[in-house]
Amino acid sequence: MSASKDSPVGSKPITRADIEAKLAEIGGEVDETVSNSKQMVMTAGAVAVAVVIAAVFLFGRRRGKKLRTIVEIRRV
């Protein structure tokens, strides 16, 4: 890809340092976005795990009440 003479960039050739600087700038933005997203995903995951544990507990408790056997002991 070559720059045309009417290009706003100018006649300065692109150097390796220019590319590395731009990649470092983009990489910094990506790292920041990833860290923010990771924290949000971890929070959502923790909430989901808590909801699943609560649901399992409540359904197990309900089933235990339905299937519970009552044993009556009498002394004679």
C-alpha cells in the first residue's frame, strides 16, 4: 500500500519505530479493556454460582420434605 501525493500523512516514510509505537498504544487500550471485562465476568460468574447453589439447596430441601419418613417410637 503506497501513499498518494495528496495524502494528508505527508512524505515521511513509515518506520519500524512508528509501527511499534502504534502497536504499543493499541496494546495498552486492549489490556485496559480486558482487565475491565475480566472483573465484570468474574462478578457475574460468582453471582451465577451463588444462584445455582441456592436453587439446588431449595429444591433438595423440598424433595426431602416430600420423601421424609416419620418414625414414631412408643414405650410400653
